[in-house]
Amino acid sequence: MTDVNTAKAETPSRSRLVPDLPLVVWMVALTLILGLGSGMGSVDLVAAYNLGFGRALGEFALILLPSFTLAAALSRQNVASEAAGRATAFASPVAGAGMICPDTAYAALSPAAGRYKLELAFGAYAGFKLLYPAGPLIVAAGLGTAVTEAVPPVTLLFAGVLLTVPVWMTGLFWARYSNKAVESAPIAATEQTSAGLILTFAPFLVMTALLIVGGVVGQTGIGIIDFLLMPKGALLCAAILALLQTPHKARRECLDSAVRRTGSLLLVIGAASAFGGVLTMLVPLDRLVPNGSGLVTLLALFALTVIFKLAQGSSMATFAAVAPVAAPIVVVSGAEPIAAVFAICLGSFIAILPNDSYYWLVRRDALEHETSEARAIRILTGGAILQACIGMALLLSVVAVWT
């Protein structure tokens, strides 16, 4: 009771300096101020805002709506056991890479994670960034044929695994010691039998099977089959199966919950994407990184990606935007292609901030108990920065010794 009263007493004094506005309002206001202050015309600013706002909303809707439906359905089942939580944390890097999206991997596995949700978050983040066929493949393809021809997929896979293990362990360590409130929370006992657990996790098994078949078969040319074999289609199948396992009277409630959570997140994601898009248009990021060779080039690529990530927010958007800018640097400098790929991947770790959709997904689930936004930012951003620094130090050490 004291904390509540104190918070209310402090609010007026803080509002005299900084208006108490929702983050979405802040992002919209800052985007408009940034554009108009730089001399952009009103028509150009609105066009840039529209382009940025709607850039990835459709894709995120296909991810978040079934993910939250799956989460709502599974929350009505008793799956928060110690074994289930450990299993999801252990599988998180592979899930992040296999689904080509940390948001999808986290949302799909979080209902079973229990107190291991933060470990799951950092694991899925690391797997998406460093494991083939996610980050390394996306970056290598973006850098062009000069890199893809020089880096066999097996090499990308092997190097990614070697980097993922220490980076993932760093995330696990940070999650355990930065969020002790959840670590010390009791875990609900489960009465389910082995058969019951298998039935509960059937949506995950179906999703995994579809992804494996999709990886082996590839494109079939049949639209509905190709959709079901891709991560978003497999996630939709898992959500439908979980919904069918839910009592009939609770299904509409699950869908309503998923719509509410999806709608609020889409608004935040759209505003953040618009801000990043306008900022990227106004700041010549490609001129901030000099050409070089060896370790200097890798550090430059790392720094360039950090700038893009801070501006873009979205990891996928960062990969897509930074590769064309980094490609001539990699070619001219003669840097080791595989090291260049992972320097960019590691730079994209920095950071999990409010302009990243992943921040809000984890913030409103794993860190929902946190009343301080600043502390939530420190937990997520601090862990991501630590993962990036550990991974980059290992990469530079290997390159220095190898060359």
C-alpha cells in the first residue's frame, strides 16, 4: 500500500518536467518533430510515416494473433511444471532459428516456460541471430553472391553453433541473476500423466513436424501446402489444435484475449517502425563507417549494425537494411566473409529496446511483474548487450589467432 501511495505522490513532480504520456504517443510525437525539424515537407513526412508504420504489420499480425491464441489456450492447461520450463529454455535457440523469428518462438513456447520465460527469451534471441538458417543465412544472402559463394552453408551452420553456445549461456546467466523475483517464485505442481503432457504439447509437436518437413521438402508450388510448411503456417496449425483442445465455452475468450494483445502490440510496433523509418531516411548511416581491413572492418560492421538496430528496432528490418550498405565494405576491404557475416549478426543483438517488437512481447509476459519500465529496459537491454560483447570478443579472438 505504501508503494502505491508513494508512486502517486511522485507523479505530479515528475510530470512538471516530463509529460506523462503513453510510449506510443511519445513515438508519434518524436517522429513528427524529427521530420518537421529536419525540413521535411508535410506530404513527404506523412508518406514516410505511412510507409514505416505499415511496413511489417501484416507479417506481425500473422505471427502474433496465432501465437497469443496458442498462449491463451495453453494457459488454461496445467503445463507450468519444472520439466516443461527447462525443456522450453533448452529448446529456445533451435526454435528461434527454425521459426526464423524470435517473436514467434517466444510466443509459441512461453505458455509452457513457467519461471524460465526470461531464459527462453534470451535463448530464442540468440538462436535467431546466430543459427542457420536464420540470421547467418539472411545476412549472407543480403551481402550478395561474393559472400554466399565463399561461405558454404555447412560452414555457416558449424560456426553459428560454436558462437551460439557461449552467447546462449551468457543469456541464461544474465536471466537467472538479473530477475530473481521470478527465479524465486514457486512453481505450480502438475498432476498430468505422461499421456496428458503429450496431448498438451501436441500443438508444439505438430508445429515442429511441419517445420522439419518444410525444411526437407522445400517449395512444392502448391500454395496451401507451402504456407503450412512455413513457420507462420505451422504456428497457425498449432494454434488451431490448441484451440480445439480447449473447452468450447472458453474458445471465444481465448480469441478475444489474442485479439486484444495483438491489437495493442501492433499499434506499438507500427509507431516504432515509423520512427525508425523516418530516422533512417534522415541520417546517412552508410557514411559513418570507414572502410578498413581485418579486425577494423569487423568492428566497423559491428558498429554499423548497432546503429541500424537502434534506429530500426526490428531485427529482421535491420538485417534487410544493413546488408546492402555493408556489402561494398566487405568486398572492398577483403574481410573474411564468414567473420563479416557474424560481425553483422552480433551487432544486431544491440539492443532489445522499446522500439523493438520483441521488447514488448517479453516485457508484457516474462516481465509483467516489473512496475518500473527503466528496470525492464535494463534487464532486456543489458542481457542483449552482454551477449553481443561476449560473442564479438570470441569472434575477434578467433580471427586474430586464425589469421
